[in-house]
Amino acid sequence: VLMLTTNMIKKDLSSQNQYEAGLALNGLSNFITPDLARDLANDIVSMMASVRPYVRKKATLITYRIFLAFPDALRPTFPRLKDKLEDSDPSVQSCAVNVVCELARKNPKNYLS
């Protein structure tokens, strides 16, 4: 059942309609499991480079939930998240700041130099 769910979500994430992809990301944020986070982390990180700001914003926000469910994704994904702090769209920048602040609130030692 998990493989079927993962494949259905991957199909929705790759939709050409930005609202379908956004809806899939929204739904995923509510029922993400460690297995789903592990299987979908690369797909969601690649969505952070979308040409559509709406999709970049949603993908940036869900990275926080992925990091909570699958912490091993944080280290390879963090540079991409830092890049979103300089995104051309202010809503994407705001989402990236939000994710970094929540990560720092959860474990401040990792973000103090």
C-alpha cells in the first residue's frame, strides 16, 4: 500500500497544473511518514527549483516536515534551502526564513557559529 501511495503522490507532484502539485504538497504535509519523506525528499527538493513561485513556495515549506520525519535529508538539502533565501519571489524567501527559524528553534545548537 505504501508503494502505491508513494507512486500516486509522485504522479500528483509532477502534474503540469501548479495547483494540483500544490494540493499534493499540502496533503503530504499532513500525513507524511518517515518512509514517505525518505522516498519523496528528492522529488520535493527538485520542486524547489520550479519556474512557478507557487510551487517553489509550497515545496520550500514542506521541507520542514520532511526534516522532522526524515532528518537525514537535512544535510544534503540545506544548501538548496539557503539558496531560497535569495529567491526572486518574496513569498518564497519568507517561506525559507520560516523553515530556517523553525529548524533553529527545534535545535539551536546546529545554527550557532
